[in-house]
Amino acid sequence: MPPKKQVKEEKILLGRPGNNLKSGIVGLANVGKSTLFQAITKCHLGNPANFPYATIDPEESRVIVPDERFDWLCQHYKPKSEVPAHLTIYDIAGLTRGASTGAGLGNAFLSHIRAVDAIFQVVRCFDDAEIIHVEGDVDPCRDLDIISEELRIKDIEFTEKALDNLVKQTRRGGQSLEMKKLKEEQATVEKILEHLKAGKDVRKNNWSAKEVEVINTLFLLTAKPVVFLVNLSEKDYIRKKNKHLPKIAEWVKEHAEGDPIIPISICLEERLTHFEKEEEAAEECKKLGVQSALPKAITTMRKALNLASFFTTGEDEVRQWTIRAGIKAPQAAGVIHTDFEKTFIQVIVYNYNILKELGDEATCKAQGKIMTKGKDYVVEDGDILLIKAGAAKG
């Protein structure tokens, strides 16, 4: 008798499903968060100031995702309308030691983090006597410890409340399917709590698909992906040296292995926004021998959120659509219009890389690079799609 075919467990991602995901800029007070927000969004919504809690309610902005593929497609098709992808970013109030117990803006701050899907964590690595540090001096690893501990303490509080509620429900006993499900959920929550109390973030574990489903109902702070932005002085950023960088790398390896670290000079980024033309800012970067870190920060965050892009192209419009990586063609069609997912028939697809290599659609077609796919096709990042769907009912 042949062995049973193993059913591959479907991969479920930590976090909220969907493609309209939000990132929050997080860090201790006075590390450069609001100045970064202004630079990254090229606006003045934030409130940069030399005192804690200059930002109280989170500010929101949508930023264009830099993508050379989109730029090339616009140059190639010269459309009447160009619609790039966007990333939604929030500037969140500064955290202080004891926030998990209500210190500073405490609970309000943590609820704002809970509302976003990923975190830009800003770490201060510059000395400036005129910009006060809430802890008295510059010590990035201590600051990282504070934020990590405050988020974890709050997660423990959330998880303990969830566990207490489950224990009350399972005390009734019984053998029903609902009771069995509650007991399994309780076991998972106990496992999560043990993980947190061991000083580990929830995102740093190999959870099963069923466990991830439970985690996603808790909206835990340490389950969110993190991109570390190391804020250097302009001088250190230009010379690519800072005494704190090796220690930060060691800290991330020990506590958050795999999370990206991006050196940035928020002071420089803010200065670059004062140039009237992008060409002038680019010339300044060339003169200094550096590149702006903002494009890398934005694209790295999209990757951390497991987001990808497909394109629709033509003389009327070139548009970059945001999707969760790994979704199938009908779900991608649904991003354009919900009816398209329901009435999906097929998709004509070719990839940006092929188009750029061969030069035009006619050559792509002649060489058999334009394909027709059905509902099981998994959309790849950079695909150019033409959706075929039926008429919606009703």
C-alpha cells in the first residue's frame, strides 16, 4: 500500500491579512521620529520639537513607493495617467520607560502601535547637547532594551487577560467540538505567554498555522515586523562609521535576528527636503558621496510586510498595484475591483523583467513569453497583468 501523501500545511502569516497595511514610526522621545516623518512624507504634519511628546496623536501620510520598474514602464508607455504604489506611515508619540504601566503617554502610545501592522524603530546614535535624551545620555542598546521590554510587558498583559477568559470558558468541561477548540486555543495562549515571559518577541518563533491564527486574534505588539532605523549624525553617515553600530548589530542578532538594520541620518534627510528640485538634492548627495536612505527604508518595510506589486499598463494608464506576496490571480484581480475576483475567467501575464529585456510586447508575444493563466496562477512580484472577468450579477 503506497504511503499516504502528506498534506502541506498552508502558510499563514502573522498579522492582519490584506494589502492596505500601515507602518508606524516608533522610538523613545527625541530620537528623530517626527523629523523622519516629515522627511519621508515631504510634509509638515509631524511636530518635531526638542521636548518629549511633541507628537501626541499619531499623524498619518501616504508615501510613494520608489520603484525603478514603475518609472521604466511610465517612460516606455508614456501614459496619460501614472499611479504609483503607496505605503501608509504613522508618526507615533515617543515612548518612555514605564509606558506599559501608563507612564508618559503610556497606554495611548501602545494602543497606537497596536493599530499599525509594522514598526519602523528609530534608534538614536548621535550626540547633541542641545537635544535632550529622556534617559540622560545616548546609549542605543539600553534604548532598544527599554522599547523591547515595554512592548513585551504589554503583550504579557494582553495574553494573560486572554488566557483568564479562556480558562473561565474551559472550566465548564464537556466534549463538544467547540470545547475542544477552546482547549486547543488555551494551550496555544499558554505557549505564547511562556514564550513572552522567556524574554522573546512573538514574531521570533516557528509557530504552526493554527497557532498563528490564535496569535492574530490577539494583535500583539511583538508579533509585528520591525525595521530598525539607526539615526546617525550627518558626519557619521557620510564617513559610514559610528561607535554604536557594532553593538546594535550584536543586540539585533541576539534579540531580533533577521530584522533589517538601516543606517540613516535623519538630519541629512531633513536638509535634503529643503531643495526645491529633486535634481538639486541628488546633486548634494553626489557631492557628499552618499545616497538617501529613505527609498531603502520604504522598500524594506514593504518587504517586511510581505507586500509585492503587479502592474497594469497601456497608453491611458500605468498603475502599480499592491498585493500580499503569494496570492493567486483571482485575489489580485479583486484588488482592482471586488467583482473581478468573483467573476474571474483568466489572466494574460508577462513579467516586467521580460518586457525590459525584449523591448516591447510584440517581441514578448513572438517569443512565447506572454502567457494565459487560470485561477491557480500565483502572481509574481513585477508581473504585468491583463485580467479577463465576466459581467457581475445583479
